Amino acid sequence: MIIDKAEVIVTSPGRNFVTLRLTTADGHVGIGDGTLNGRELAVVSYLRDHVAPLLIGSDASRIEDTWQFLYRSAYWRRGPVTMAAIAAVDMALWDIKGKAAGMPVYQLLGGASRNGLMAYGHASGKTNEELFDSIRAHQELGYRSIRVQTGVPGLKSIYGIASNATFEANDGVRYDHEPAQRGAFPAEEDWDTRSYLRHIPTVFEAVRNEFGPELPLLHDAHHRLTPIQAAQLGKSLEPYDLFWLEDCTPAENQEALRLVRQHTTTPLAIGEIFNTVWDYQQIIREQLIDYVRSAVTHTGGISHLKKVLDYASQYQIKSGMHGPTDVSPVGMAAAMHLGLAIHNFGIQEYMQHSAQTDSVFKQSYSWSNGFLHPGNEPGLGVTLDVDEAGKYPYEQAYLPFNRLADGTVHDW
Ligand code: KDG
Ligand code: MG
């Protein structure tokens, strides 16, 4: 299984995706996702200029050895660009191995530990009424766990509010909240922590009153709080029994989570912007989180994220893999194979891609009654239609950023 072709395919069916396609001399093809939202071309160059030439002539069956070679021989370790590039290679190699074995990747990882993967979707609305409609629309589509984001009075636009949050899937208009906006400069949004901290508990109270105590609810604070503010939020949300509070602080300072933990029993999920086990070392060892948020795409692929999750399992910490629409269907499939196989699966984020995206990436995974399954096609079960991909050339896009009322840049 000698690799004789390594191509990087960039396509933008509604939003940008970076895919690595490896072909072996004996005709096996594997694909991997290397999409890094808003910084896609950095990964493209890393793969095209520095990685693809090293792969030609190498043995596609040596997944672990290839991972270690790419990680260690670069000398410069970690970082989102490096780890997304390595992830793309790793996924493509698992895809090839599965195809060569005639088995879905989850079988190679030890087989299924469950029948399907419980997934949550993103309900949102500028007002509580819009939010309730969005929650109902998600329930109609089978979601049994729901993330709740709303507008904050006085703020024009904030993270997590979709323009079409009611998810009209039947007529082909999908709920596809993509915060990265096309254009040459990031959009500016506004932020006020005091208003947010006052408002959010009232939203959860209204949601619990309307939808009752059973529905698992999640919330993403999206890195915008200091540790003491995060502690305050976690405490104020305790009566509403959240499944998790996500990214309550940026957590680059892992110790900061100690303070949050001392003050609240609200479960914490962190890690979508982390990219190696080293980012989790302390927060897992000290049991400062409950869910690992990393995506396969941003954390060095299936091989590395499995190591993170195996480490987490020793501390009863579960997976909650990142699954926004900026993770391509290839990255989503990789997450599903891994999630099906590991014992400490928690929940999978699943936003559903647009019809345009699905026309480029043909998937064998399925969604039914609130559960995902990767399917039983050999490999990852996703194919890339190169002709279709060619219809959607790359378009520059940036994630937004925040400024406070006095003009200070703030975490978004
Ligand atoms: O590209 C940024 C998105 O992936 C991120 O904002 C989505 O926070 C996110 C989530 O929880 O899905
Ligand atoms: Mg998040």
C-alpha cells in the first residue's frame, strides 16, 4: 500500500473545506479533513508544501509511525495548523486501512460499544419566543439534547444565533449556522459580560418552565468569561440542571478551572480549540472538566484523539466531540467511528451540513431518532465528488471578533 498521490482539495459549498486525498499504487483512496475555519489556506500550504512530498513512496498501512514521523520530524510541535494537517493525513490513512480490510473504521478501533451516538443540536433565537420555536423545530427533527443560545438585551449580535434557526429541512433550506463570514475582514460584534451574566439564567428558567425538567440542555459561553465570572455563571445555572456548560473560560491557563470547580457543580466541557493531549494534561488529571470537546479534525486525527480520550477515561471524563459545520463530513464521520468504538463516549455535537455541502461529500452516516451512526461502508464511509467540489472555489472568510463598549477587543 505505497502512497503515490497526495492531493489537497479546497472547496467552498457554502463554506470552506480542506480535504487531503491519498491514493496508493494498488488503487486505494483515503480522504481526511484538515479544515481550520478562517485559516484554511495555512493548512493547505502545510499539507501541499511540507507534508504531501514526504508521503509519496511511504507505506499507507503504517498509521502510527506516519503520525509520529510528521509530529516529531517537524521539530515544531503542536498548534492548530500542524495538528489539523496531521489529522487530515491520519484520517486518510484510517480510511485506506478500513477499505483495504473491507471494514468500517470503528471495527478496526475495537468494534461498536453502543448502538448509536446521542447527538445535540443548536437551538437559538434573538428572543425567548424565537428560541422556543427553534427548540421545537429541533425536537421535531429528532434531537433529544439541545444547546441553547440567545441574544442578550442591548447587544446587536453575539455568537451562536443562527439567521434561520427553525431548521426548515424539508424544503431543503437547512439550519446551517456558519459564523465565518465571507469577505476580506472579520465582522465586528459587541459584548458585555454583566448583561450576559444577568440574562442567561432567566433564559434557562424560561426554557425549563416551557419544556420541563427532562430535556438535556447545553450552553456555550464561548471563552468570554474570566474564571470568577465563569464560576458565577455555573452557580447561577445550577437550578436548571445543564448537561454541560461549555468553554466557560479560554482554559489556556488550565489552573483557572480549579477556581470554577470550587464554586459550581454544573458539568464543564472544554477543548474545541485545544489540539494535543498536553492542552488537557492538568485539567484531566485534576478532574477539572467532565467532557473533552476536541474534534478529530483539530486534534491530530483519530490516533491522537483516541489517546486523549483513553487518558480521560481513567478519570471518568467523557467525549463531547466538536461537530459544528466547519468540521467537514469527513471529520464528522471520523468522530462517529471513534465515538462508536470508545467506552467513554458522552455526546456528539451535530449541526447538519447544508444540501450544497452534502452534494460534494457523499456520506454513509445516518441520523435517526436523535442518534447518529457512521454506517458500515469500508473505511470512513464518505466520498468526495471532485467535479462537484470544483464548482465551489475557495472564498476568503473570517470568524467574527468582539469589541467591548469602550473599543477593547474581547474574546469572541
Ligand atoms: O469555527 C468556530 C466554530 O467551530 C465554533 O465557534 C463552534 O463553538 C462552537 C461550537 O461549540 O460548535
Ligand atoms: Mg463551542
